[in-house]
Amino acid sequence: MAKPLQVDTLTVRISDNRVLLGTDAASMAAETVRQLLSDKALLNIVFAAAPSQNEFLAALAKEKNIDWRRVRAFHMDEYTGLPEIAPQRFGNYLKTHFFDLVPLLEVHFLRGESVDSNEECRRYAELLIQHPADIVFMGIGENTHLAFNDPHVAKFNDPEMVKVVELDPACRQQQVNDGCFSHLEDVPRHALTLTIPALMKADYVFCMVPGKTKAPAIYHTLHSNISEKHPSTILRTHPSAILFIDRDSSALLSQTP
């Protein structure tokens, strides 16, 4: 059983390994989906795409008694400039790991191949305004980013809901570390991302962060001042956010701040 703790308003659950983390998060997420569907006709859920979500998405797809036909899906970021069939595209990751496994009502993809990225951001923002997110399933980057809101572009009071960003070197290196790209120069330099306010507008946030490479990020998330220097610290202000970590990603928490 995951061990819970509280940091400001953020609930933190620590599992022994990433498989148990994924199972624990999926169980709690599924129960929330069921409860919300008992009161609402439709739900809108935003999904993250990264290897850190593998175990969670696999377990969530196996959960029973969820009417996915009443769920509208979005995803939170996408590279620009990659062809539609590129396996590194986050939309393609989510199709493989979840969207093609359950009978969703509809899926709205960020079109990273769009000629006009700013117009694509406006289109997607309008969809999010029309269908406000009930739940966000996310991770945290090695540099504490949420979606592609790296520290140098993260704005807690961002006036935009979706924007074009330049990825910082640490973020791009993480994509190599995760095995998504062979070399740093292969990683796109720009992406489309939901902004911090767009993510935090959701009623519920489930954040899954396993692995030893995320230990520094988890330390900063829970110990550092809440600021855009470490974007993930904003989670400590959300009224209904849960952070799921494992023994590896929690390894530095015993250190004195």
C-alpha cells in the first residue's frame, strides 16, 4: 500500500516501485472517474505522454466499470515539425498506450505539424474553453516542468491557455534519456503546450512520477519555494492534486531542505 503524506494542499503517495505506483494511481483515478460520471453526463480529461506514464496508463486501461464512451480526451503538449507518423509524437504515444485501448467518446489532438502554430494554439484553446478539463493526468519533467512549461517559459498567471515554447536543453536531454530520441540534435527545439493555468484549472490532478532520474525534481517540487523557477511547485496550491512517486523518485526526500 502506498504511504501518504501531505505537503501544503498536495497529497503525496509513495509506492515501493513504479508498477505499484501505476496500479495505485490508476485505482484512485478510476474511482474518481466513476464518481464524476455518476453525476455528469460527460467528462473531459487531459493526458500526458511520456514513459513515466506507461504503468499508469496500462493499469487504467484495465480498470472495470468505466464508461469511456462518455469521456472526451485531450493531450497536453506536442512537438512541432515532426511528421504525423513519427513515433516520438505524443499523440501517437497516447494512441498506442491508451486512446486505442478504450472506447473514448472523442479525442482531440494537438496538431504539431500545423503550418501556423499560433493558429493551432488558438484552435486548441477554444476547444478547452468549450470543454473545460475535469481531470488532468500528468507527470513532472527532470527540470520540474509541467507539460512543456520549462522554467524559462513557465508563467503561473499565463494569459494564454496553449502556446508555442522553445524547449530548454535539460528538457530536450530528458527526451534522449527517456529513449525517445537517439541524439540531442534529433529533439525538436519547439513545441505546443497547455500552460500552467490551463492545467491547474482542472478539478482534479493526478501526477505520476516514477524513477531515479526524477528524484531531484521531486525534491524541489516538495521542498523548494513555490515559484516559476520550479514549475511543479504549483501543485502544492491545487485543492485536489495527488502526486504519486516511488522509492526511486522519492530518494532525496529524507535530505534536509
